[in-house]
Amino acid sequence: MEKRKYGNTDMEVSVLGFGGSEIGSSDQKTVDRLLGSAVDAGLNLIDTAECYGNSEELIGKALGSRRSDYYLFTKCGHSAGMDYPDWDLVLLEKSIDRSLQRLQTDYVDMIHLHSCREEVLRDGAVIEVLQRAKQAGKTRYIGYSGDRKDALYAVQTGVFDSLEISVNIADQEAIDLTLGEAAKRNMGVTAKRPIANAAWMFESMDESEYPFIYWNRLRELSYGFLADPQESVETALRFTLSTPGVHTAIVGTTKPERWQQNAGLLSKGALPADQYEEIRSIWRSIAGADWVGQT
């Protein structure tokens, strides 16, 4: 699998990473097979968070003995069962230590502040907690995970090594707003939700469902390639990874065969420039001012 140097870090990450949000309620046997086969085949980035159910524990049990075979990213900031408010400084410290214990490791390669608002970032204290964790060897690098102007401010502080942000055919605000600023600072960029939750595959969707905003946008965008089930996923994934400044895309799944199928879709490499620009042009002509990045 193709690997790309991750910004100004010493990591070369696989272009397809594993997103741990969906495995939080899976059984250990499934996760063992899912992650073991993925790492065996060349995937070397696993991303999780403090609030993804049992994701951290499952990953730790599945891959704790193979720690040198992959890069491990997690997040902090949400209380996730601890009796502190989000972004409390004691919470952040305890959350980082809990993540290390769950993941069965002495360190992670990246800790991202998880969807932290700009006003909290401006205070600076939450950033100092991550910097202390880095100094203590609990993480090699620090990053920010989020969207919209919060993410732009985080990038512009210049203190983060990594940005995790939504980039896909239904969510392109970051391409114009944030990715150029990240590139100026040589930040590693991880695209989350890279296939827009495959929202176009649903005939209908209730407004309360997680991918509804993408589903609704895609009805208006009406990309021609969405008519073909296989071409649509391939084109969507290749679009995200063809976006300048994006180093890796994390895809979540609970099906051991699914990530390998997604990896196969990347065999053709980047989208042709004219096809990429056509998707961007349709977005520019249709997207409303309220089509902001989805956290």
C-alpha cells in the first residue's frame, strides 16, 4: 500500500488508515481478525478516541504485542465516563493516562485534541496539557481534530503537528478554508469520513441519523458517478486522497473484508485532474454558505 510522509513528523503513513469509531461495540475475536489482517497487509495507521466505546481496549488487546508495526493515534477532551466537564485540565491528563492503559502501550504516536472549540483553544491551557504529555514521553506528537473555523484557528496557532478533519465529496469546506494553511506549516493531515459515510446508498434517511446532512447534500450535488455502486465508492475515496495536502484517510468498518476492498479501490491512484476538478466545480456551484464541515 502506498505510504506518504506525514507532514513534518518522521512517520510514513499508509494512505488508508483504520478509524476505530465503529468497533466500539464489537467482539474481541472480530477486532483481532480485522486489525491483524489489516496490519499484515500494510495498513500502518490506527486512529481511535477516548469516547469510541470500547475501541481503545479492543485495539490494545488485538495489537498490544505488535506495537512497532503501526502508528497509533488517539484523542482526548470529552469526559467519556469520567466525572469531569469536557476540556477540564485534570480530565485531559487522566484521559491520556487511561488511553495508554487501555491501549496497552507506554506511548501513542499522536494525541489529538478532540473537536475543541476556538474559545477553549485561545485560553492555551489545554494545549499545555498536551505539550506536557509530549515532554513526558506519553505521545510523540500532538494534533487537533475538528472542523470549521475552530480547526482553522488550531492550525494557525502553529503548535500542532497534525490535523484530522472532514474531507469528502459532500464536505469540502476544509479544502478552501483550512488545508492550505496546514500545508504552509507542513502539518500531517488525516481525512476523516472520506467516503461521506456512503450516504448516497440510502434511498431515504431520517433527519436524526448521523449521515443525514451528507445524504441531503448529495441529493443536491447529484454527481453522475453516484449511480454506479462500485464506481461511486472508488471515486469518492480517490477524490479525498487526491486532495492536495491530505496524507491519509481513515475508514471505519466492523467487517474484516471491507478495508481490503477499500484498499483495492485505490489501485488506480489519484483521480485524473479533470475528474477531480469537475467534482470541485459542482461543489462550488451548489454548496450553500451553511455547508460547513461536519464534526
